[in-house]
Amino acid sequence: MTRIETIEMAAQTFVGDGKMLSASELRTLIEKANSEDERDFYIAIYNFLLAKRQKEVMAHESY
């Protein structure tokens, strides 16, 4: 996967169809990060999306 493809995938995931990043997608983003700040950013986004998804599940009692 090229860097551009990785960026496109991240953009679609963060603002797109509401799906969650998979562990392998997160790992790919972290491996391709150019700095510690970029790695931290991807981890923070993942944690935010996970918390958001958990709140949605709890609100709809679909667990």
C-alpha cells in the first residue's frame, strides 16, 4: 500500500461511512507514520472512535 493509499484510507475511515478502524488498519497507519507525533495522532483518533462507538452501543443497548 502506498502512502497516498494509506492517507486516503485514513481519511475515509475518519470522516466516511462510520465504520471503525480495524486493528490491522491501525497497525498499518502506525507503521507508516513518519514521527512519534503522527503515531500518537493515529492512536488518539482510534481511541476517540472506539469511545464514540462504545457510547453508541450503550445508548442503543445493542451489546
